[in-house]
Amino acid sequence: MPHSTLPPLLAKFNHLKTHRPAPSSFRVLIVAWLLFGCIGSVWSFASPLMSIPDEPAHTIKAAAVARGQLSGTSSGVQGAPLMVQVPGYIADLNQHVCFAQKSNVTADCATPIDSSDRGWRTGKTSAGNYNPVYYGIVGLGSRGLSGETAIYAMRLISTWMVAFFLAAIFAATASLRRFHRPVIAASIALTPAVFFLTGSINPNALEIASTGAVFASLCAIAEQTASKVRLSTLLLVVFTLSASVLAHTRPLSLLWLAIAATAAVLCFGINASLRTLAQRRFQLALLIVGVSCAFALWWVVSAKSFESLLAGAPIPAESAAVAMLDKTVFFMVEYVGVLGWIDTLPPPAALYAWVLGFGAMLFLAYTARPLRARWVMVLLTVTVIAVPTALQASSSEQLGWIWQGRYTLAMVVTLILAAGIATRFRPFRITPWTKSMVRWGLVLGGLAHAYVFLEGLRRYTIGIQDHVNWTEMFEPLWQPPGTWQVLAVIYILLLATCGSFLYRLLTTPPAQARQKHIAPLQPPLSR
């Protein structure tokens, strides 16, 4: 080989060592699904059965739908639970919440679930006339099983279903040409509250994950259309599944779907959206989503799903609206991770970590260019503030106070994702300083996630007392399956693995940088 060819070949070899290829969306989807599924599974075992808000009602509903009862029998009174026929051990679940809203009471107060009680009994559920799709899938875990085993099976089915759509958010954001800031936004958006709900029997988690997946996949599809690139089959499948599933999660989900789709259109403009609509493969996806939405809307209207809402002491509409606006910032606590039946606040250190992350993303987005990116931020910010206020005020005189911060999490996640999309044009150079920032950010996020998880374990093993009692956890009054020590170690290892994969992804150079580096190597080697 001529001596003059050695330097170019060495340069190419060094490039292959130091410049990784662009991430594969499918690989990102599979890896993220496995990791999020495992994280959610650990939460499902760490949280005592029926320790998530309204979990007994959702479990009873799921068991009923899995046995062919799509809706329950109503007494005709607004807010009164509907009645369904389920196995006895399921019907009695409302009696296993002795620790609810009592952060100093440990989970050992609950009596064991009698797996032998499988005779038909009447169960009462406030979710009786909710859309049956989610419940029918989750309820399969109670067929052929009984007792705690059946309930854990239902939790795990829900966990892995939600984990798929959480992973789809990362697959979609990683497919963007400038994916770094959108991926960072996705990492910030998935707070401990999201994973806490992921490990439960509650459609709220599926609503959050599928809303984020709809927005992220639509943005990725619009970018491919604008770049005149053939639409990714994976992204089309993600959009179709997430939008179709989202329509069936909760009564408000059709509204979140419409807002998420509108936000994606604003991110890339009307022209890009029209070109996307002209694609036949996208038209087919849209047709499937449209049919799904039509059925979901029919169910909400015909089953009167909003009449399942529990009624409390009436509140004047004006007072409710003012109270909601006043609580806007306080809801940040619930976005980060209020555990149990809204009885265990996240540690202040973890809360501050997300205040920092949310604040940084929103500040960058509101100062981003092009200016049209700011319109989507305005839309979603108004949605997060005004829509809950309007809904609470409109129903307060009949139902009293019904709103919880987790009901808005679907829009909060979408808002942070939109901030990442809006800032994607800012330069993201892979330098030693950038790598250091990424490392410290991932360490901070991992520690905050672990801190909230340990706080949840403390709350149920020894209770939140008036004194600092962390050391008392080594003599717990209640132990989750596998012991809290083993679950904590597994959770920390999973967080470390997530951090490792994110670091590798976020230190992959942007496409423009890779192309610029490769360009000099394209001409034939000279002699």
C-alpha cells in the first residue's frame, strides 16, 4: 500500500472509533421498553396493593370487563358507585385501604386478600361506566388466577402496556434529525409520578404515556414529510396505536388527543401538516384513528361516563376557579411525585431537581427561534392552567372538588416535550463541557428518582413519623415482595442502566456534525 494513503485511512479509522452512528429508532424503542417495563414492575411490587388513588375501583372495573360486564348497574344517583358482579376477593378490595391518606400508618394494617373467595359477589366501582378497552386488557390478569397473584398480574399487564408508549416517546424523539434537546426534554418529562402511576391499575398512566407518544410521533412524521423522506413505518405504527389507545383511556382523553395533535401542527406549520395529510400511508393511519375516536366518543356519550365522578360538598364556581388558579404552582408537587392516596409529598430535594429541569426547558423554549415555536408553548401553557380551572369551576357546584394534579400530567408531559422540540435548532456541540453537563444532569436525575422511590418505601414500611426514622427501615413493620432492600438495589441498578444508555445517546454527534466530519473522506484517495 502506498505510504500516502495511510493518513486518510487512519483518519477514517479514528472517525469510526469516535463517531457513533445515528440511533436506531427501533433499537431505542426496544431498549427503553425493557427498561421502563422493569422500572414500572419494581414500582408495582414496591407499592402495597390498593395503595394508588382509586385503584380498588379500577381493579373491580377491570375484573368485571374481563368477565363480559362492560358497564355496571347504576342507582341513578350522581356520584354513586356502579355495581358489578365479580369474584369475592375482588369485590372486597375497598376494605384493604386502611392506610389511605394516613402517611403515618404502615401497610401491615391491611388484612390478607383471601384467594379462596372466588364466588360471585357485588362489587362497587366509581369507574363503572368508563370506556372498557383499558380494563378489558388489564382484567385478563384476573382470569385463571386468584388473590394477590391475580392483582399483581393485572398490575404487570398495565405496567408493560404503559411502558411501551413511554418508550415510544423516546423512539420518536430520537428519530428527529436534531434529537438531543427533545430527548433531554423527554427524560425530564418522565417524573417519578409517571413511573409511580405506571406500576398501578389506573388508566391515568396510559393516558399520560399515549398522549406524549401521539405528540412526539406526529412531530417526527411531520419532519420526515418536510424533509421529503419516506415515512417511517415504525412512527406510523406508533402514532396509530398511541392515538387509538389514548381515545379510550379516560373521558377527557379525546380532548388531550385533539390538543396534542394541534400542538404538533403548530410545531411544524400548516404546510408540513398538509403535505403529511397527502401521504396515503398516513391517511390510512388517520382513518384507523378516526374510527377509534368515533367509538370512544360514542361510548362517552351513550354510557354517560362523566356521571361516574364522585360527588362532594358543593363549591361556588367562582371560588373553585380562584382556588384552582391559586393551586397552579402547587400542582407541581403532584407532577413530580405525591405518592400513596395523595398523602406522601416528594422530598424537597427531588422537587427542586424537577423545578430546575422544568424551568430550564421552559425558559429555553420561550426564547427559542423560529418564533412560531413559541405559539405551541403558549397553547400548552394555557391548556395546563386554564383547562383544569374551567373544568373544575364548571362542575364544582354539582360535584364539589374533583381535580387532582395527576389529571393534568398528560398535558404537562406534552408541554415539556414541546419545549424540547422548540429548542431543537439551538446548537448542541459534543464537547468535554457538554459531556460533563450531561453526566451531572443524569446523576442528579437518577438520585432524585431514587430518593422518591425510597421515600415511598419508607412511607409503607415504617410510616412517615414526626421524627427522622430512616434507620428504622431495617426493622420494617411491612415488607413488599422480595423485601424493600432488594427492590431498592434493583431500582438503583435500573436507573444507572437508563443513565448509561441516555449518556451514550446524548453524546452521539448531531447528523450535521457527522456529515461535516465525513465529507473530506469522500473523494478518492490520491497517490
